[in-house]
Amino acid sequence: MNLLDNIRIVLVNPMFGGNLGSICRAMNNNGITDLAVVDPRPDMDMDEARKFSCNARAQLEARKEFSTFEEAIADCTVVAATSARTGFYRDTSYTPREFAPVALESAKDHKIALVFGREDKGLLNEELAMCSHIIQIPSSDLYTSLNLSHAVYVCCYEIFSATGIFEPSEESAPEADAALRERMFGMWREMMIETQFVHDQKLDHMMMGLRRIFNRGKLTVPDCKILMGLAKQSMWVADQWKKNRSD
Ligand code: SAH
């Protein structure tokens, strides 16, 4: 069962099509697909909404519309209001990161809602009163109120991250073994001699430095091949140079 299917994003009376479109995209970026719009404005610029939704156009079309807030949250257990303002019991608020496990726990058995307010006035106190939790997104005192779609993004992102579904991509190239590494170091040693980069007395010291640099991260087979190619080419150039001088 996909817990994210039980997360509903509720937008109360949003104003701007651009935000609605961006929200569809933000939801899909984070695997969330249940969108409810309460009291949609008849004059909302839907061309803009389509434009900003990009490849989440189907999400935009799949939104459900409700005339009242009560209807949009009726089947949800946890109903979390989001608010940038302080006061009205907001001192018990959660950050999106703190709220994410609460959301996922409840989503095992029930629909839950995250509620977002109007761009100009936020959520009304009557609406906040109907919510079981309050989420406040940490922000600088310079400007505490986020753009509506950004606020949706942050909340969806924290819930998506908390599912652990996403696994960061890892280096797929095989790691170089000692034999290949030593061949590469051998070629670099030779290159430093051929190009007269160091004198004999300093060679071992320089090699230790190089080993330290190259072993700082994980050396892969393609890494070693690049380094060996560079050494080979440098030795060829040094050889040409010596031949030209003796001509
Ligand atoms: N001027 C309005 C701002 C509304 S911003 C006000 O004072 O409330 C639109 C919506 O984005 C808000 O209703 C809320 O749902 C969300 N939002 C914006 N900044 C937020 C923050 N720092 N924390 C939580 N939600 C935020």
C-alpha cells in the first residue's frame, strides 16, 4: 500500500493559476496525487495553471473541487493547517519535518489532509479551528510568509522524504583494484620523470603526495583509465619535445 495515496492537499480558495499549476507539479514531484480545491475562484487563470503544471497537467485535471472546507476534509482523520502567523494556539505547531512521521503513521489507516490558505489572507480562524494540527514552516524574520506553492512543496517533500522510498543514485562504475591503481601510479611516476616535473630526490615524496590526493575519494576503473591516458599522452609529448630538440 502506498501511504502517499492517503495524503490529501487541500487548497482553500486559492487566487492564482500559476500557484495551482506549480502545486500540481510539486505534488507529483513528491508522489502525492490527491488534490482538493475549496471554493475555486471562477476568474482563476487556468491557462497559467496549465502552463505552470508542466508535465503534471493530468494532476491539474484530476483535482477535486468542493464548495465548502468541511466537505473537503470530511473523510480525513488528521487535518493539519499550515500557517506562517503566530497566535491562536499556533505555539503548539509542528515543523513539516516533525509532522511527516505523524502524517505517515495516520496514513496507514486513514486519509489525512494538509490544508493551505489563500495567498492574500491565509486561513481564517474558523478554518484553523477545524484542524487537528498546525504546521509552521521555519523561515527568516526577513520574510516569514512563503509563496503558497513553495509552502506546499516543503510539506510534500518532508513527507515524501520520510517514506524512505527515494534512494540516492550511487556511483555505478566499479572501484579500481590495487593492481590497476599501482599500474596507474607507476605511469604517473614515469610521467613525472619524462616530463622533468621532479628530480630523483623528490620523486618518492611527490608520489606519496599523489597517492594521498588520489586516495581521498573512491578511485574507479574509469578514473584510473583517464589518469593513465593523461600520463601516456604527457610522456608522448615529452618524447616529441626531446626529439625536436635533438633534430
Ligand atoms: N498573508 C497570508 C500569507 C498567506 S501565504 C497570511 O498572513 O497568512 C499562503 C499560504 O501558504 C498560507 O495560508 C499557508 O497555508 C502557507 N504558508 C506560507 N508561509 C508559511 C509558513 N511559514 N508556514 C506554514 N505555512 C505557510
